[in-house]
Amino acid sequence: MTFRVGQKVVCVNVDYRRGWGGTPIKPPNLPVLNGIYTIRDFVPADVYGPEQIRLVEIRNPSGGRWEYEPSFAPKRFRPAVERKTDISIFTEMLTKTGVDA
């Protein structure tokens, strides 16, 4: 699945049990299940793993335990379905009841 910067995504996996040597590595700020986020940028694949994403709504400090700001695996997200707002059903309900909109 290909994502793009600025795209809205939904978090579908928050299982962070694996880390170096089986120890969980959790940055202070993590996505929540079913949370909606915006892709901020991509971290290229390297010897440590596949391409990762960073989110507009979540920022974590670099330094200390992390040399770089932590990022997240794209497989933990799916594209969000964005629907246009349509209030016609509500105006129709008002018309049927005789209420002026």
C-alpha cells in the first residue's frame, strides 16, 4: 500500500510488544487504536528495517534513548475514508415535518 504526505490514515494495530531483544520499546507518544492521523513524512528503509512514517499529530523527542525521532510502520495504518459533508438528509427531515430551515 502506498501512502503520501498529507494523507489521513487510521491506526489499526497498537501491538508494541516486540523490540530489541523482545523488550518493548515505547516512545512517550504513540498512536491509539482507531485514531485518525495525518502523514507528516517518511523515514527511508535502512539496515534496521523497512520504510516508516511520522505523523503530524504525534511528535516524540529524539536523543536519549532514540538517536532520531521514533516513527511507525505503515502496516499499522490504513487509509482513512473521507466523505464529503452532506446535510441534505437533515434538511429533507425538516421539510417533511414542516419545520422551516
